[in-house]
Amino acid sequence: MALKALDIYKLLPKKNCKECGSPTCLTFAMKLASGKADIELCPYLDENAKAVLGASTRPPIRLVKVGVGERSFRVGDEFVFYRHEKTFYHQPAILFRISDTWDEATIAGVVHEVRDFKLTRVGQDLLLNGVAVANDSGDPAAFGRAVAVVEANADLPEVLIADDPAALEAGLAHCGTFRPLLDGATEANAEAVCALAKKHGAPLVVRAPDFEPLVALVQRCTALGVADLVLDLDAPTPAEFVERSSAVRQLAIARAVPELGYPVYYDCSKAGELATAALSVGILKFGSVLVTGPLSHPETVAALTLRQNIYTDPQKPIQMTPGLYRIGNPGPEAPMLMTVNFSLTFFTLQGYLESTRIPCYMLIVDTEGQSVLTAVAAGKLSETVVAEAIKKFEVESAVEHRKLIIPGYASPLSGAIEDATKWTVMVGPRDAADIGAFLETEWKG
């Protein structure tokens, strides 16, 4: 079990020397307990303390990096079973599966789709992560040609799927310096595949039909010098994946079986007609690298949206940067609307304002990402906050009038805002959907 901060503190030298970068040993202990520091930063720990703390404070699920450059991704490094306990840190990578039996144009088309797809949602750009090339032909030369086509069309992280070490070697000849994920090692080919992974510094998928042989295979691969592993639980159905992945996460978080403390791999395409359901299950239940056949546009949007929802920190609302935003091309007589920097509020109001085709301004004030009603109740939205935002963002220079429209749920603050800003406050509707009718009937510049 992981040690608490005070338990860790008892093992520290208590010098408060600051050489670790923390002001006190207690602060350092708190960072160690939350996985935000490394025990090697303390120069005064004895070997016994390092052994105890190392086993307890390192992440229970190893961090593994796939690919290089801007589109590379990291998985693992997780600490909790339930998202609301803290948060999930590294969202699962979603990769489209490519067969080496396809012609060059088809392969290039899928690669371009993955490379160019971008969904912007609540201020975040949601992307696919890469491609997985499968040796369906059984021919190493065909596999090498398929990988070469991928490399010629995009700089994307890759998974190389082949049971034959010769096929993996043919693929690595084209992308071996770019940290592809090799799928993978089995009881039958572990030595040869581990040799390739070690030679190219590539992470490796290990696959076994049950936990006992999987643990043995992990021990075998690490003994052969491969440290960056990803676990394929070889689940034949989505239901069995949920059962196995949940068990692995529980055992890893409890540090009960260290050999299971690695990210989980799931080739959803093996689920056949249930492949789309399998992808959703993988996102929801601890999958870290998810391979799927090319999805339709609606399916891709749904998968990325689900992933974003699950891997948003529940303790940190998605926030917009406070400031003065323009809708259309507003002039000095355009309406000035104030709201909070909770992203859902911002994008909802922005959408309705754009649909009115009325040029206007949005003054976004900092409420630490809280909604209007919550911010008013918590004191995060106040007349002082509004007055400071008007001054900071030079709102008075943007318009000639001095009229400010505030959200309906902020109506209790209207008088105080008028006194603090010397602006005339107009209370808008509570529902953003009604803003168009409000501007048509109530606004006079």
C-alpha cells in the first residue's frame, strides 16, 4: 500500500536543506505521497529508506511513451481506481488499424484521416493519436511496405502488430528510431521480440490468456531488459475486458502484483460487430492504448467526446481565459455582455450570440471556472471582480455607451455592480437560449 505523507516524513532526514527543491522535508513528503516528486531528489536518504520509499511512492502503473515529437503520447502513471478519487492523468490513445493487405492509396487515405482529424470542443482540440499496422498478409516484405507508406504520409505514432519477429524487424527498418509500440510478445516469441524492442528502444505489448502466464511473461521480458511494457489481457469479448482490466487496475493500485503495474492495451477490432462498443468500454474501463478499425465521422466524434469527458479533471473545471471577446465585428454601440469563465457557459452563450447575427462583446471574468450560479453563491463573482475586469481589459475603450448585460442568475449583484463600475446594469435572461429575443427587444445602444 502507498504510504501517507506523515509516514514518508518519518523516513526522511528532516534537514530542511531545500536541496530537493522543496522548502521543507514535510513538503517533499507530501509531493512524494502524491507522486509529484522522485526520492532520488533527496541526497541524504540511506539505502533502506530508498528501498521502502521507492516501492511505495513510484506510480503503481508505469508511465510509457509511444512515438516522438508533437504527436507522441504517454499512457499509464495512474494512481486511482475511481476518477472522482483524484483524477485520471493520461487519456487512452485511439489508433486506427491498417492492414498490410490494403493498397497504398487506401493506407494513405486512412493515415491522412488520422493526421488531419480535429474536433474542437469546449476550447480543446481533440485528436486521434496514430495508426496501427497489422501484418495480416503474413509476409514481412508486405508489412515493411505498409509501414513505409505510413511513414511517407505522416509523422504519427505507430503500433506494429505482428507475431512474426521477422515482420516486426521489416517494419522497424522504416520507423525503428521513432519509438513505435510493438505488438507483441507472447510465450512463443518473447526472446526474439524483446531483442528487437531492446535494440530499438521501443515499448512492447505482452500478451497472455490469463493473469498467471501474463505475470510470468512480464517477468521474462523485464529480465531480458525491456522495461516499457503494455499489457494485452487477451479478452475475447468487451465484457471479459471489463472484468480483466478492472482486476488489473485494482491489483496495480494496491501494488499487490507489481508485474501488473503497466498500461493496458486493447485491440477493439477483434470484437467484430461489437468493435465500437469495445472502444467505448476501453475508454471507460482503464484501456490505455486502443486500436480500432477506421471509424465513421460520427463514431469518431462520439469516441473523442467520451474520452474527453472521462479524462477531464473533476476537481478542475475546464476554464476559458478571462478577457474581452468579440462576436462578429462589433462597433462602439454594440452590446456588452458579461459572464463567467466556465467553458460550458462561454461556448453555450457564444453559440447563441452567433446565431443572432448581432455583433457584440463578451466580457469574460475570472470565477476560477465556476458557473454563474455557483460563482455567485461562492463569492467568486462579485462587483469587485467585474470592476477589475472592466479596468484590466480596457472595456471602456471598446464601446461608447456604459451599459453592461449580466446573466440572469447574477441579478442579486446588479446594484453592487452598478455602484462599483458606474455602468448601467441590465439583467439578461437566465437561459442563454433567450439571449437573442432579449437583445432584439431590450437592447438600445
